[in-house]
Amino acid sequence: METSLSLYDFALPPERIAQYPSQRGRSRLFVIQRDGSFLHGSFSDIPDYFEPGDVLIVNDTRVLRARLLGKTPSGGRVEILFTKANEAKRFRAIVRPGKRFKPGTRIAVEDEVLVVLSRDGRLAELEIESGNDVIMLLEKHGRVPLPPYIKRPPEPDDEKRYQTVFAREPGSVAAPTAGLHFTEEILEGIRAKGTKIANITLHVGPGTFNPIEALDLKEHNMEAEYYTIPKETAEAIREAKSKGRRVFVCGTSSARATETWAMGRGPLAGWTDLFIYPGHEFSVPSALITNLHLPKSTPLALVAAFCGRELILEAYKEALKMGYMFGSYGDAMLVLYRVAPGENRLLEF
């Protein structure tokens, strides 16, 4: 297995990391075809790749306004990124700068006061002093949690654009970015092909932005994220597989949730810390819709597991030459080529 982190590095000029999104549905589409060759098009053409009986899996999580700005009693500025609610008024967060905040520190966020209960490095547990719960606090004072490689503050357009059109279930601190390309018209075009669109929910955590620091992928630990797979989605996957039809999985988050379930590591709802890298044998996706990812990232490792490390790096080389944009607001990729397809374990349980 190719698990050395250095094998997942490539030169990505900063100007090729998208800072703003294209018009929804109008991004470019890089296609890795079934024979491993490349094709270039527009995302609006993606319905052409679907056939009757296929299934498209999308992640319907909704991004919270998870980034808070506060001040300490001395006037110091604080950035708080919500990660997980522990109770109605208590939550975990990444606090920057983290070294200043000892237990008992009070942080003002507009007209609210947060109290630091405990701290472990950048992570802190905080309690809301007022009557508001965590969701009310975020809705009232939170900002769009754009990824750290977008070097600008959030703007009003980000409120809608950093959210998919099928977002329903609040809980993520990062968007399932492959889904950002879809419009209602494109979804209707896919349905018109006789394809079923089924949803799962995986609430994307901050771990999606965490760089892989271990020199060997096998030593990297993913932060657990909560997922739900509706019974009707599970049935749609089983039916498609049993009839030899294809399952298109939109996004690495959807892939991780469905693979956790298919591997027998989890039920239809639960927590997953599954890290997918080359050597993983996929059970669910026949095709993968994704973005173009940053070097040494966990999403890149997953895509490399799906189509092969050498092929994806060759595709990225071609994408850079052709002017594609990378990152959450970048262009899209459709991967129809899959390496080492194994037995269909889904039919065994």
C-alpha cells in the first residue's frame, strides 16, 4: 500500500485555490472516464452521465454559522470555531489564540458571555452564561465557517453559496463541497434520466481541514463525525447493486458514511472515524463526484483509494495545466474509473 504521506504531495500555486465560487452549476467538470482517460466539460452537463436505474447519494447536512468572534476582559480578540455540542448550553470549540484562555476566562461575544470550563491545547469547552442554547447563539452571532485556505472574511453571498441546495439537517462546520455545484435544475435533469436521488447525512467536522501530520497515513486519526443513513437510502443502494446498476456518491463525506455502514462498522446512524486511503476496498460507490483537493489532505487520500494515486496525481497535473481551480469553491471532478473492484459485500448483509 502507498501510505507514505510524501506520495500525496504536489505543487499547487496559491492562486489556483479558489477564493470565490463560480455561479452555481457553472463550474468546470473534469471527468476521469472508465478507461482512465480524461474529458473536460461543464458541471451543467453532468446529467448526461446518468442512466435509468442509477442512484445518486447526496449529503443533506446543513452548515452552521459556526465561527464566532469575541473579546476577553482585557480587550484581546478571540476566534471560536464550534465543533460539537456537549449539552444545550455547553460546547467544544477550537479557540485561537488558544494559550491565553485558562478555565474561568470570560469571553464576550456581542451581548453574550461565554465561560471557559476547560482547555486542552487549541480545544476548549465553553458554557453560555445567558439563557440561549448553542444553536441560538450560533444563529444569532455566528459567521460562515469558510475553510482556512480561503484568505478573506465571509461575505453576504457566502451565506447561500457555502450551502448546498439540498441542505436540510443542521450540524456541519464545513460544507460537503462536492454538493455545492448542484442546482435544482441539474437535479431535475438527473431524475429525468431515471436516476433515483437518495440522501444521507454526515455532519462534517473541523477534521476535514486538519492536515495529515503523520508521515504514514496509517497513523493518522480522523475525528469522529455523526452520520445517518435513512432506511430508504440503504434499500436504494442494495437494489441498485443487486440489479447491476451504478451508485454515484457525491462527496468524500457521503463516501465515508456509506462505507462505514457497508463495512459493518456501524448501523444506519452513529459515529464514524473511518479514514479511507489506498488499500481500502470500496463497497458502495461505482462513481465519485468530488472537488479537486489540496496536497496531503484526507479527501485526496480517499480519491486516490478510489481511482489510484498515480492516476489522480496525473489528473491534477492535467487540471493545473488546463486552468482548473482547487478547494471548496473550486471546480468539480467526476471519477468513473475505479481500481480493484472487490466482491459486493452489500449483498451479504
